Amino acid sequence: MAETSTRLLALLSLLQAHRERSGAELAERLGVTARTIRRDVDRLRGLGYPVHATRGTAGYRLGAGAAMPPLLLDDEEAVAVVVGLRTAADGSVSGGEEASLRALAKLEQVLPPRLRSRVDTLHGATLRAGAEPGPTVSHETLMAVAEACRRRELLRFGYTSPRGGPTVRTVEPHNLVSFGRRWYLVAFDTDRQDWRSFRVDRLTPRTPTGPRFVPREPPHGDAAAYLARQLSSETWPFRAVVRLHASSEVAADRVWPGMGVLEAVDEHSCLFHVGSESPSDLVWMITSVGLDFTLVSGPGGLVDAFRDQAARCTAAVEDGPSRAR
């Protein structure tokens, strides 16, 4: 009986790892006959696992059933899931914390000691740094928006902007993007005939959703790239573009998330799009990258801000009490 149970677990692990396995391959991997595989498949079905036989290829695949059956995870998968659940328990989706904690409790209860030790070591050595927790989004709102994105259906929602106040928007939803601790919807606004990004915690979906639409190509070819550009430069009152004298791969290691957007030019240079509250802040952000650059475009006062900064640096060296060696 123990041998049969062990073989069933091994069979289930093989079926979970691939979309489809032939009966002959399963029999060879487990060292049994094809007839034994058929009996074991029937046993798995009796336990609630929806194992489907595929015609023509004499194969088997594990499908989706009406209820969630137990899963087999290898060591690395189990550690990854536990770490993910611990992170989600302190996440930005309201209502998800309790579910994450329930799943985490179930999983940690059956973790082997060697894996529990690895998880505890990682958790104990990790600190969450940064600002206070960001705004939370209800699970229902997030799923309603995600479903409209998946179905490619027009979405109407109430939206509260810190500048424009409450409005009702109708959009073609393209993608949900998680950026930092906030959720954003990237969509084409049908009233304004332009692409927009919306904070999901500020919107309230109105049902039912509208008719289906043909998806458009998002700006820059990618919703995440469009959002990054929106958040890092285009929403700021002062914006600039400089040509960095280094490849985008080299520059990427010096630009932190949300600071600006890099645009590859060639193997020796790239464009850096950056925004800030003032020209002097632009100077600080551009020079903090630590690469040679050429100013391409910028607001009035930016050139003077660069000259002022250069004069201060020169004065600090020439007029200081001693020179650094």
C-alpha cells in the first residue's frame, strides 16, 4: 500500500510539472506497466484530481476541477510560495492579508524542518524599508478591473483625482500595473481620445461593463513602460531630456525605479527622460547618475541652474580651506 501511495504522489508530481505526458512516458519514468498507469490515473480521479486522457496521443494531462486539490511542491517552490505569502500578508490589496495568512499557516504547518529553517533565516535577515504603507485596493475592485482587461470590455468608473475632483470615466482597459506599493490601470480614455493611467485605489467600477473593443497598441509598445514614463517625468512640472554618454544597460544600474526613463539610442548612448519640482532638482537628479551627458531639452532656467551648480562646486574646491587629495 505504501508503495502504491508513493507511486501516486510521483505520478501526480509528473502531471503537475507538464501540461501533457504520454502513458508510455509515465510508465517508463515510474518503472511500471501502462496498465498500472491507467489504474493509478483512476485512483487520482477518485481522489478528486481531474486527470484527462487525450485522444490520439494516448496521453494524460491534469486539468482544472471544481475544487482546489492538494498540490505537490518541490523545495524551491515551497520556499518561494511561503516568502510570497509573507510578503502578500503585508501587501497593498485589502482583504488579501487574511487569506494570505490562512494559506501561510497551512503551508508552514507541513513544511519540513529544513525548509522552515531556510524560510525563517531569510525572513529574519530581511527588513522592510521605506515609507509608510501605501493605499490599499479592495480585492473586488482589483478583480473587476482585471476581468474587464481580460474580456476587452469598456469600463466605466467613478474616479477621484486630487486635482480635478470626482469624475466619471469610460475607458478601454489595457493592463493593471503594480508599481511600488500602488496599483495603476493603464487605459485608453474614450472621452479624451488619449491614453491615461489611473490609481486603482481612487476608482470605483460601475457595472455592467460595456461592449467589447479591439485592443490598441499602448504608447512605447508596453503598458509598464508608459506608466514608468508617466510617473517619472511627464507628470512633473519641470521636465528635461539629456543624452547620457553610456549605453542604456550601463545607465540602468545608476537609475533607481521611478527616477526617470531610459531610451536606448545606440551602444554608446541613451536618452534620459526625467522630471522634478524645480530646475535645481533636475540638476541634482541628472548629475547624480554620475555619467557624462549632453542637454537635449529642458525648461527655462535649467541652463542657469547647471551653471550655478558648477560655480558652487568650483568655489568649494578653489576657496575651501584645503584641497582633497
